Amino acid sequence: MGRPVVECYSQNKDELIIVIGDNNEAFNIKAHLSPSFCCLTFPEAIQRARKNSVDLFETIVNRKIVEVRQFLNERCFALVFDDGHKLLFKMHGNRSNIILFGINNKALKIFNGHLRKDLELDFTKIDRPIDQSKQAFVESSEHELFPTFGKVVHHYLKNHQYETKDVEGKWDILTNTLHLLNQPNFYIIENDQGLSLSLLPLQGIIQEFQNPISAVNNFFSKYISTASLRMEKKTALSHIQKGLSQSSNYLKKAEEKLQKLSVGSGYSQMADIIMANLHQIKAGESEVTLTDFYNDNRPITIKLKQNQSPQKIAENYYRKAKNQSKELSNLKNSISAKQKLKQSFEAHIAAITAISDYKVLRKYLKENGLEQQKSKTDSTQKPFKEVEYQGFVIYIGKNSKSNDKMLQSFTFKDDLWLHAKDVSGSHVIIKYQSGKVFPKNVIEKAAQLAAFHSKRKSDSLCPVIVTPRKFVRKRKGDPAGAVVVDKEEVILVEPALG
């Protein structure tokens, strides 16, 4: 008591620092009042930042503290100054605040500006006198008599079978609990509910203190470390779970497609049957029933095109058989790769879940390439994502509006334009380099990106339009992203991001 406030400032929107000092040494109070976590700490030393620091509650600077007042049955206390001002610490969880009261006991300023109702508080009416006698308990309940009991106290009562006792038994447990609260040791506890600072001994004690300042400072340090670990885990697991879900969905669809491609007569067999029975097929027929010598000579009906010869129809079936074979091979390879990726995701989830140290987690994420990459500043300003492949720059539109903007403002006639055929998706541009032709593997990579950023991303093979930018035009009145292509070539690729 009798020591003045030397400084009162903030260098974080949820943090207030008060330095109390005299000719000997300073006593520091750091209030952390974020909506998710409310705590006071008392660090031995604080280095004030040169920038992003602002003085607050200037009225109390150089005023001496004459009293620390604890309010009855409220999670509040106040520093009372020699000129009559008071600084109230309202420790109400996500509604915590620090309020300056004037000599007339009316609120003047608040730290958390969004809690405007705190300006209506009357300093003289914060106390809550409650009859906490045994007779009052018999007629009421501990919830009404002791409103400041929090989760830790109720957990302690539950562990002592409080609810199973009669009135006398409950009163005995309550009396003993109050005794411990008034003459406590201080415990840092870690259990299924997380990390907590307790005045009562509960299961999961990891540290015990007799000094409250040491207890709260150690608790805050552990809590921040635990919270950082929890947040990093949550972010990493969310990203991996998303990849696992996408892989599972892809495998389900791919395996269904593989089943469909694998059953029934193949295109090659149908072509063989047509060629073996050319003499039975009459011109102009829309379909013909022939003997399927691949299937115990059972009859098979084959649809025909009236304007095509049987030989041409067989030729088309042979071509489809070749594509089908390639599609089956690509599909099986994709399924195998996705299964390995899925197993990798599952292994990462198990490993990350088991990690209990923040530094170990950061090391694991870095070594396994699981760190979240920060987006570049220019990528948020441009209407496209930019990648480089074998020395060529590739643009990928972000959405229909950005497709238009990219096409109109960031491309030239000699660039190469790509887009998944007949479905919505991103426009993809390969930037032209003077004197160089576009390599086949660069075109295939850009086509894979166009396929992946389209509605065909789950297909095993996707047709992609490839054409010089000069053959792509935007008509007045067309919806965002819609264009007309005057000349095109189509290639088949497997959708891929990497």
C-alpha cells in the first residue's frame, strides 16, 4: 500500500499492463482479457515496446494505492487510490473488463469498449451480501449461497459425492471446502477438461505452490504453451482431415467407376463380333443381334448408326477399347496412389494426436511438409494463382469473375489458354516466352491443373481444351467466366494438382 502507479499502458488489444513502483522496485500487473481466456499475471520484469504501445487510464498514473478491495460474492476486486478514483478488475470470463471509477463512484472509462453496459455500473452496488449460514443453506442451495463457485469447485464437490449426501452431509462437505478455499495451497491441474489453476486438490495435479504469484505465473506460462499446442494441432489436423476426406471420396467414386468399366462386354470384343459377322449386317439397320462367341454363343444386340458402315463402327469400337484400356490403367494407378495417400494421412493423424509438446509438433510438421504455407501478398491482389513449371509461368483463375479479369488484363494473344471441356472450371494460361515453343510436358501439366480446378476433378480422365489465347473471346452480355473458343484442340489428361 502507499505505492504509486508509474505506468498504465497496453501493447495488445486484450492486454493491460500496470507498473506499480517506488524508490525500491516495481510490481507489475499484466491483465489478459481475451474472450477465450481471462487471467492476471505478475511478471518480475516487463520491457515496454517502442511501437504499438498506448497509455491508458492516465488519471491513476502517479496516484498512490491506499486499498485493495475484494467484493462480496463477486469475481471482482479494485485498486483504490488516494484521490478517490478506483480501478475495478471485473473477472467475468468472456465478459471480463477493467473499469475506471471516479470519486463519485460512477464509471468513467472501460478497457473493453464493446462491453458498454459496464459504464452503467455503480461502484457502491457491486457487493452482494448473502446469508451463508447453515439455516440459509437448509432453506436454499449452495448454488444460490455461493455464486462464485466455478467449475473446479463443483468438480471437487462431485468427487466427494456431494449430491448423494443428506443435508447434514452436504453441509459438512461444504464447510470443509470453504476451509480449504480460505487457507489454500495452489495447484496446476491437467485433466480431460484441460489445464486449470485450482485452490482445491483434484486429480491430475502437475504442480503445487504455496505462493499465489508463483502459481499464477507458472499457470499462465503453461496455459499459453498448451493453448498454442492445441491450436497448432487443431489447424494441422483440420487440414489433414480434409485431405483424408477428399481421398476417401475419390476412392469411393473411382472404385465404383472401375467396377463399371470392368463389367460387361468390352469394346474390343464387340468390334471382333461385328467384324466376324459382317455378312449378317444389312445396310441401314439401327441395331443387329449377333452371336457372342466370347460368352457361350449367347445372343448380343449391338446398336448401329445408319450412316456408318459396319467396318467404321468396328473401328470406332477398337478406338474406344484402346482409350478404355488406358483409362482402366490410369484409374488403377490413381486408386493405388490415393490409397497410399490415405494411409499417410491416417498415420499423420495418429502421430499428431499423440504429440504433447509444442516444439516436437512443430518439428514433426516441418519434417513431413505439413506446415501451413502463408499466401504471398501479390497472390491476394491478383485474380489468379501463379505456379512455375520447367521455366514456364502458369496462371490459374480463382473464380468466374477472376477468370474474366485474368483473361482481359493479364494475357496476350500468344499465350496458351486451357479449360476443362464442357464443364465449369478455372481458366488456365501458360505465358508465352519469346522464341520458345510450348513443351508437350508443360502443356500436359497445365491441362492437369485445368482438369483439377474443374467439375471433372474426380474423373480418372478429363478432356481439356488447348488453344492460343487469340482464339478465345468474350462476348458482350455473356455471364462471368463464359467465353467463345473459335479454334480448339482437345487432349485427355488425369486431373492432378501436384
